[in-house]
Amino acid sequence: MRIVTYRHAGVERSGVVRDGTVFPFLDGRDVVQVIENGRPEVAEAGVPLADVRLLAPLKPRSVRDFVTFEEHVEGVRRSVDGAAGVPEAWYDAPTFYFTNPHTIYGPGDEIPFPAASAARDFELEVAAIAGPGQTIFGYTILNDFSARDLQSREMRIGLGPAKGKDFASSLGPWIVTADELAPYEKDGFLDLWCVAAVNGVEIGRDLLSNMGWTFPAMVAYAGRDSVVRAGDVLGSGTVGNGGCLAELWGRNGTQEPPPLRDGDEVTLTVEGIGTLTNRIVSSSTGAALPPVRRRDQARARSERQD
């Protein structure tokens, strides 16, 4: 089953796609409510898929983005911080960071990169959508857009990524329920071809089954000493072999292929799921930050004596 969120005749609704037609849920539930409570009835009459505007398939409660491909870690690490190899700690557990659930874009949306960023990048991922009780409800495509120059500088502090990532991610074109992808399972992994292209030129491709951990292992680790709720998004991390530009920059020692520019179209295709395309633009320039107030140690220790 393919579940979508869409806009038609000025109204935003959710429903299922069958044979090129969208059938809305009768009770007006959104996708997170459907994931929590089960599928409601759908209308008998549908709308042609070609006549609707697909939106991001859900508004996630949270987005955890993992890093489960060794090849990606090795290449990007060299590109972002100049280090070689894969950190030994990577092999201990499926590490993740939280990214912004409020800057989620959908199919066909323009992606506003920070105007100050020149090293603009995409990241080809598959995301699992958590179901009740730390199950997996389904899967969609995730593009974790990255401002590599901002990311490289801020991560020197030992935190992050932050502003290098939180401006945009895209999801789509729909959620494919887990049962639909069961035929692709191989030793617990999903054996799906994933392909990235910029302006119609293929940049990279890899099998999703090259992940270091399965999606159930990722969900279980995320829930350890914590909470995973239905509707949470858990990204696979970027596939290897050109799943992003930074990996190739790290391997090539130069920014080839070039960073994304305004007007570029990024298309991610995942076997069994579909295709997600977005166009790159620049956001408006933000106001300059005030200068930092550096600590005067002598003053800090002497001003208050009470």
C-alpha cells in the first residue's frame, strides 16, 4: 500500500494510491493518525494522481538520521574534517543525530539552501517510518540536504551537525508499507537499488542492503533508554558509491562533481519505492550575528562579591 499526503482543489488530505488514482481517507485522518490507529476507510471515488500535488507524506514527530554505510563514513570524513578511515566507535552501534522535523519538504519542492553556503550537497537515503510498539510501518525516500562548508566549521566544536543540516530535508513521494517491500528482504536487509542523479546525470548508485545494521536494529537502538513513537522518521544514512557529493570529494581530493547550484535538480530513485525530485535555490541572506563577548576571566571572578 502507498500512502500519500496531497493537495487537491486547495484542500490538503491523506489517502492511498492505487492504479494511478488517489483515494482519500473518509474520516480526514492524517498519516500519523493512520499509523497510530490503523487504516480507516477510503472513499470509493478517487482523484487521478496526475491531478494532485503530492506533499511530504507525513509531518514527522521527530527525525533521527543514522550513518550506517561504511563507504559513506570514510569518504565524507575525509572531505569534512580531513581525517582518514572509519572511527572505531562507528562499529559499536548505529549512531544517529536528530535533525529538524519542521523543515520537511516534499516532491517537486524547491530547497532553499543557506545563501552563505557554497558547498551544497544532497544525501540519498531511505527512511523507515516507525509504527506502534517500535515496529516499522513503512518506508520512504529521504534527501538529507547538507551545507558542507557550514557543517565542517561548526563540527570542529565537537557538536553538530547543526546549521549545516537543519534548513531542509525532503521526503517522498509516498510511504510504502513494510509488507510491500517484504519480497526484497535478504538476510534482514532490504536489497533495493538506490540511484542519485543531478540534472539527469547519474552521480551514484548503491544497494540499500550494504547497510551495516538492519532497520529493526536501528529502531531498537533508538528506543534504548528512550522513546520511539509512531510516526517518527529514522533515516538509513547516506548510501555509498556516490550517495552524496562529499563522499566523492573526499575520495577524489577535489570538489568534483561540483557542489549543487541554484537551478540544479536532484533526483533520487529507490527500487520498490519511487522517485523524489527537488530543485535547488538560495534562501535570503540572514542578518549578521553580533560579535561574541569573550570572557574576561579577571572581571568574571571579581565583579560579584556577594
